[in-house]
Amino acid sequence: MAAAPPPTTDYGISFLPAAADRQFVIVYNAGQSAGAHPYKLVLRAFAPDGSLACETTTMVTPWQGHLTMKKVAWFEAAYSKKSAAKVRPGKYLLRAYLTEQIAPGQPPDDGNLANNQYPWEPPQYIPVEFEVRPGANEIRCAVPSYPPPSEAFPAGFNPPLRGR
């Protein structure tokens, strides 16, 4: 039995670890085409007590390239010896949401919206936790100041393709 071909347009979202104090949010394109609609990405980080620690929003424009990704946002803990620790240490929970921006009367491009919220809701919930060490003086959710280039999936990364 042959594997099903990839959908025409399929953007999804995931996280990739970066340096010790940063966690990247990526949008990946597993489809065969770019599509026409931009996507709104929201990244939220929740402190150990459940309060909202930070949030950022950005728009992601479609791009060509099957099995490619863009690092579109990140969560980070900042440490400085010059200022006192102000941030509660512990596990911060990260959530990201990717929403196709569809004008009234237009059909969606993305054939698989099941992978556009991460971590996924129960029963497939996969927590994305980030350990903030004692001594942090700032928590940030940020986006690049310039459009990030697309790049190939890193070795060993298999996008969490669902709903096929």
C-alpha cells in the first residue's frame, strides 16, 4: 500500500530547543505548495503558578518549500549579574496557536488544521515545559525583527503530522 501524498497546503507548528535559555517556536510547511493566506501565530508562556508570564503575536506569510520551516518566535529567560533576580524559577508551560487568516467567502488553504495548536489538547496533550533556573531577571516572548528565512528540517526532526 503506497503512502498517501502530502496535502497541497499544510502548515503546522512545533517547538525546537535552542540555546540553554531559549525555546524556538517554528512553523513548518509539510505541504506541496505555499497557499495564499497568512497565518497568525500566538505564543503564550505560563509561570509555575499558572499566571501568564509573557505573550507575543506575529503574522507568518506563506512560503514555498516542501519540508521546510521558519523560526518565528521564541521564549527565553534572561539572566544578568548586574540586576537582581525578579523571575520565579520553575517549569514554565509554553503554548502556541497558528490560525489561518481567511477573508470572508474564501475557502481555507490548509487541509490539516489539526496540527495548528501546540501542545495538542487531551487526550494527545504533549506538554512543552521550559525550566527557568534561579537567578533570572526577565522572561520574554519575542519575534524576530525581520522575516526569518525558511530552512530545511533539521536532521532527525519529523513534523507531528496529524489528521491525515
